[in-house]
Amino acid sequence: MIIIRKAKTLSERIFYIRQALENKWNKDILAEQIDADLFNQTGALPNNFAKTIPKAVSAVRALEMFKDEYLLDFINVEEIGERDKEDIDEREVEKTIIHNVKNFIMTFGHDFTFVGNQYHLEKFGHTAYPDLLFYNRELAALVAVELKRGEFKPAYLGQLSAYLRILDNEVKKPFENPSIGIVLCKKADKNFVEFLIQGYDNPMGVATYKTAEDVRKVLPSENDLLRVMDEK
């Protein structure tokens, strides 16, 4: 009755029926999720926020906080080094982001504070190093970002889940919310990621990014622009 009364379209009703069934929501949580308009907020980036972030409002805020694709136009692969572009790995991209951390935060969103890169984590003698670690004031949560130079791979979620587990156990303050993880890669099949990510209990999402080089590939060359101007 709550779904029929509050959800207006058939697709929206099916969405909430599935979510309530999969996540075992009671009627109060269901009503909160519908009031928070989770249906229209879902799909920004492949994520499991609705399942892993308890409060509906917090889940929606997390969805609003992250985009499905970022334009990191301050990264110019040609200027990183003389090596083959194919050999340039995520560590080089990470270094460029650190040098432009203000630009990155402005691109990433509001209320982010930079904590560190290659942040040292340790548990039972095992060490781990998330590429980038931020804190988001609005979400009151640590945000670990894993940079990947190529296409999404399922193993990235397992790696990120391990980082989040250690962060929550060793670094997170008692008053803070569970840490959130974002895989930032060049390409990703959203349907495939959405399917896999639901199997994890840590709040995670997968986004893609473009660099200055990617933007130039889709823009006309200088000669083409001059030719068009001459024709006019």
C-alpha cells in the first residue's frame, strides 16, 4: 500500500518492490527511501549505497555527492613523461592529481578534505595503501579513491573492500559513518559493475574519468578549425 500510494509509475513501483525484497526493508525504511526519492537518485554511478548506508537520506546524499564520470582536464598525459602512453600507470596519474589536489577536490565535489595519498594502513602485520584518502564533512565519512589507468576489473572491488574494512576498524572515529570507496577508472560496463557491487557490504561506487588527452581526441584539430573559419 505504501508503494502504491507513494510511487507514481510502474517502473518506480517495481524498483521499490525489488529493493524492499532484496534489502529486507520494513515499512518505515521503505517509506523513508521513497520520500528521499531514491528511485530518481539511483543510476548516477554504479553503487551499493542503498544497501550499505543505513539511513535513506544519507544514501541519497552519497548518491548526490559522486558523479558517474569526472573530467580531470588538468591531467595531460603527454606532459607526464617521455614513456609510451600505454606504459603510464595509475601512480603517474596519482602524482599529477596530488600536484593539482585543489583542482581535483573542486572537480570531485564540495565538502571534501584531502587526508593523504598512499595512506598507510596495517592490520595483523599486513599493509595496504589506498591511492587517495579524503574526508567528506557532509557525509561525515572517510572516502578512499582507487585510481585505475585502464578498464574496470572485478578484482578492484575486492581490493577496495579490504581497504574500507581496515579504515573502519583502525582509522574511523566512533562518531563517523562507515568509510566509502570509489574506484576511478578509464572505462567501465555499468551493468556489469552494478551486478557485482551488490555482493559487497561496504559502501562503494565505480566512476570513470577523462583527461585532457581524451577531450582533445573528440575535438577538431587546429587545421580543421582554421579551414572552417576560412570557408565562412
